[in-house]
Amino acid sequence: MKQQSRIGIFGGSFDPVHCGHLILAREAMELFSLEKVLFLPARVSPHKAGRPPEGAEERMGLLAAAIEGEEGFFLDGRELERGGVSYAIDTVRELESENPGAHFFFFVGEDNLPELHTWREIGELRERVDFVVFARGGEVERRDGMFFVGRKIEISSTEIRNRVAQGRSIRYLVPERVNQLIKEKKLYVRGERGS
């Protein structure tokens, strides 16, 4: 009998991707014995509609550079290609039809929990996936039907954008190739664009 495929879904604006994203994805992959983690950059997050991210092509390029050579990490551009606001439920339905019988683990930051009830068709989404919540500190525990993974990482995309705009170094906060691309393409020099 074929073992059920276990797939992680890591969505977000990735504006830009940073080492914290990669550390958390690898941690979840190991803890939940995931076959792969899909990184899905959003075109427009429904909760950040007033704060447009850097261009889709630029964010895709940075993400591709960040995960290059990382076993089990894959870039999935469907939300950028789909256009409009990116809703998790639409993406999960598509992934289920492409991966029949797979078990999906959907990654969210603890800071997303207060607005989770406002997500489109959240009841159905919770039935279709296991939520993996990246929390501040603590061990892995299950509560409210979600897995909480404690890992304190003080890196944020907001901090990175601000540091670039101020002409400060982002070395060690992002993979070196991402750092090089941000410099080469002069990304984020305009300053804060939202988190």
C-alpha cells in the first residue's frame, strides 16, 4: 500500500523571503515528516490589499534563489499566475485535485491567528488541512485543532525592507544570493511597503 504523501504549504508575500522562512520550513519538514514544502508567493494577500508588495517577478526570483539546491523545497507560482487576491482555499482545492489522497500541512505565523476566522471559507479550509502555527517559544503542541511549533526567530521582511532603505546590511538575514539580487536589482530602496 502506497504511503500517503505529506505536503507542506507555505504561502505569503515573501517580500522578501528571508532566512527565518527557510529555518521554519525545514523545521516543519522534519517535525511532520513532509515529503516536500511548496512555497507559494501571493499576488495580493487579502489582509494586505492596501500595501502592495514588490513585483511578482522580483519576489519569485528572490524565492527561487533562496531555495535553490534545498532538498524538498519547491517554488509554486500559481497564485501569482492566477491574478487577483490570493485565497488559501482556492489554492488548497487545486493542490488536492493534483495530489489525490495527499495530507496537507498549511503553515501560518502566530500573528495571523487573530484574523484567521475572517479567511475565506475557513471552516472548509480547516477540514482540508492541518494548520502548523509558527509560535514564539515552547515545544510542539496541538491545541484548537492546530499544531503549534515553538521557534523564536527575530527576522522579519519589514525589518529587511527598512534596513535596505536605510542603506544598512541585510547579510545573514537573507541567503547570500538573495542579498546579491536585492542589491543588483535595487529592490526595496524606496522604503517600507508593509509586512
